[in-house]
Amino acid sequence: MIPVGPTHFLVVSAIVFALGLGVIVTKRNAIAVLFGVELILNAAALNFIVFSQYPARLRPDETGGPPLAGQVVAIFVIILAAAEAAVALAIVLNLFHILDTIHVDEADALKE
């Protein structure tokens, strides 16, 4: 059995980031773009956790345990993602109420 190391987690994070970026670039639907942003934020949170957990064996903090900086930053990323989803959903609902569509390309009609 192959031990799971930081490289495996970083590969998963890179795949999740690439999927999120692909969704943002290819979709015109505002909700799909928001899903892409959420995937990118989750990939960043996974990177924070990996980079805080694996070098912990080399540099423990004063209590002898692993430092929690990556986990704390990941929690902040999750909180930020939840707030972003709430605000973005309100914007999408207003866009739909005004234009009867959720396509991002037609949002430039709000300039007029």
C-alpha cells in the first residue's frame, strides 16, 4: 500500500482548482460561475491545511503539537466562501428579477 503524502493532496487540490477555473471560463450561467469560485476557494483551503500539517513534524509549536495556522486560515476561507455565496446569490436573484435571465453576458444591460 502506498502511503498518502502531501503530494497526493496537492494533486487533488490542483485538479479541483483546474475544474473551478474551467467552470468560470466556459460557463455563462451566473450560478455556475459561483460554483467555480467555490471550487477555487476549496482548493486554496486544502492547500493551507496541507502546508500547515505536513511540515509540523519538522517544526512543532511550543506545546509540542502541530501548529494550527493552516486550519484557522481554512476556516476563514470557508466563512468567506459562505458569505460570498450569500451575497452572490442575492445579486443573482436581483439580476433574475430585473432581466429574467441569469446569463452573465446580459448583465451589461444594467449599465444603461
